[in-house]
Amino acid sequence: MAINYSEKIPNNVDLSGNKTLQRALEHWQPGFLNWWSEMGPDESTNFDVYLRTAISVEPKGWAHFDYVKMKDYRWGIFLAPAEPGRKINFGEHMGQPAWQEVPGEYRSTLRRIIVTQGDTEPASVEQQRHLGLTCPSLYDLRNLFQVNVEEGRHLWAMVYLLHAHFGRDGREEGEALLARRSGDADNPRILTAFNEKTPDWLSFFMFTFITDRDGKYQLAALAESGFDPLSRTCRFMLTEEAHHMFVGESGIARIVQRTCDAMKEHKTEDAAKLRGLGVIDLPTLQKYLNFHYSVTSDLYGSEISSNAASAYANGIKGRFEETKLTDDHKLHGSEYPYMEVVANQIVVKHAPALTALNERLRDDWVADVQAGVSRWNRIPEKAGIAFRFTLPHKGFHRRIGLFTEHHISPEGSILSEAEWTRQHASWLPTEEDRAYVCSLMGRVAEHGKFANWIAPPARGINNQPADFEYVRFN
């Protein structure tokens, strides 16, 4: 299913056949370009970047690689191919034809979901806009820019849905998506995690490994939606999202590799000595993992949620890989386990599966994050180093949900306020930790050169060598 690049807004939805919609989106486009100019990657306007651009939405051969100036990147609207006769696969409307237009009774819910998802996309770009100034290599700079332009395209995907299906309300929401700013005191982004700073490349790699993985699971749940345009939009977004997670997982793996190499070469596990060698000690990496994991866990919301139950029952948002599951897809009488604190103990309870859907999706994400962490652990294992990364308890450092009022250690112990105050600096990055990591950040922009704190990749992008000229500064 090819994409039409001859139009002002590239698309595969026959935009020219709907002049009213085309004019509305062309009216929004200059605002987007102004936002990109103001909040996109800093000091990168004239760079030629070796980027992939979607040319099709078919699974094979969908991307073309070439040098592009990011301001000239052809952002557009791409939906996965329609499934003829697609039905709603879950909830009380199960078996009915998928909706091609928004049902009136679900209009506000669908709009809120689309706006919330859409708001995360420009927020990520804003959080990362200064990172190019401290890139550890041209390879990494190119990967950052690829993530940035695709987050911008994902914003287009949500804005298209708002304009095409929500009339004036949708157009106003589209303008608001360009008005909010990550971390702004007066007009912040909707979700807390997207108002956190991304001040260094370690934070960026953790974000793309952990938080973009949340994006994968949220998009996968929305890809099951009975609202077919949303489903088709999210299915193609998932294709692009895979690279973002690869950037994060491989980036951390390369940091771990470099640190383990230094530990073996200098026969030391002493964090101070390793910092003296200009690498990031493994306990500090664990602290960053704890922080990003806990902050991202909050994005799933409360463990028990009537809103999640309604979205499922109404056919709006499904479970991860809904159609591969073998239950009744209505969850009548089903239960799901969750944890909470009772009488100063963490206990497992069971709730109706419908109201525990947030927790189920969080558990799917946890299993996926754990698989990535296990792959990282092969590096010190192979090097004969005893250290292993672990995920903290789900109640650790939570600000949303049933653990909000409690202090939980990474091992799952309930702590007093005094105990938490005394110990939390050994579990979460301190100002000193962050200052040290930031001290390592300096731009490395020579072909084949990499910052001292990160190993080169095993292979380059699109079968190119690692020392390929991924960015031309002009």
C-alpha cells in the first residue's frame, strides 16, 4: 500500500478526495513546522541526516533510506491496510462491524485517548531537543534524529484522527497539542513522565528502552480498537516504534559493554575508580533503571480502574494481542491478581478482570522490560563479572495507584518515612550521579569515533558500517 508523496501532505488516505479535511490539515501544517523549528532538535537545521522515510505501509520494503534535512522531512498520514469485513473483537459490541466513524456515545472517551496519546509524541521531541549537542557518535546522532522525526510523524497520525473525525473540537485539540510544552509550569504536557527532563544520553537510552516500550503496549492495545481508523493508525505506528526501542536497548547494552571492558582491563569493580576512567559504573546504571522503570510504570494508571473497564467493555481499547487470547473476550466473571498494602504487608488480591486491565497491560510491559534486562545481563556474565541488573518491585517509587502512599524498597519491603529518607539515595540517581553522567557528555562527531563511555555498535544502520557518515554537518 504505497504512500503518495506528490501531495503537500504525503498520505495513503486519499486526502485530496476530501478537500475540507485537506484544507484543515494544510492550515495546521505551518503551525507544526513552526513548532518543529522552535522545539525540534537544537542547531540541526542544515544537517543532512541518513534517515528512513516510509514509502509503504506493507510489512516488507516499507522504508527508504537517504540523506534528508530534517526540516524537509515529509511528515504525513499513513494508515495500515484496511481489513475487509473487520469486526470488533472484544467487549459488548463483539462481533459487530468495526466502526468507520466515531459512535456518538463514545466520542469524548475516544477524543481523550487520542489526545493523550498524541500529546506524548511532541513531548518526547521537546524532552530530547538538546541531546544532539552532546552526541557520543554520528551513529547515535542519526538514531536520535530518526526517533525525533518519527515522533513528529506520530503526532501527525493523531492529529489526522482528530481533524477527520471530531470536527471543531478535534481542530482545537490539534492546536492545543502544539501549544503545550514539556516541563512548562503553566502549560505542561498531560502525563507526568513527559514533563521530566532528558538531560543526558543515559536518560535518553533508558527512556527509549523503557518508556517507548510503554508506547508499544499502549499502541498495541489501541490497535485492537473497534474504531477502525484508530486501529489502522496504531498498527503502522508500531512498525516505526520498534526502532525506538532498539535504540534504547542497544544503547544501554553498549554502555554496559564498555564498562565491563574497563572493569576487566583494570581489574576493578570500584565505582570511584571506574568513574576516574570515564565510564559509567554498573550500580549507577541500576539507579537509572530503577528511576525510569518506576516513573514509566505510573503511565499505566491505577491498578483498578473503572475507566479501563468501560473502554474495554465498549470496544474502544483492547488488551495486548487481544485476538491471540483464548477467553471469552468479554471477561464476564473473570478475575486478575494485583498487589496492595494491607496492615503493613504487601498482599496479592484478585479483582474483576475488567477493572484490572491497567494492571494486566502493565504486567505485559514488565515481562517485556525484564526480557531486555536479561539480555543486558549476558554481558557481565560473559565477562565473568558477578553484577546483575534487576527490576525493582512494582510498588517502588510510585506516584500513581495503590502504592502511592507507601515507601517500598526495590526488594519489596515496606519502609517508614525515615528509612526511605536514609536509603533512597542508594536506589535512585542522586544529584552527584546525574552531575557525573552529565560531565561525560561531549559531542563526538568524527567518523568512526565514539565517546569513551560507550562501545561501538556491532553493526550499522541499513547494512552500513558503524563508521558511516550518518550525519553531514554542512
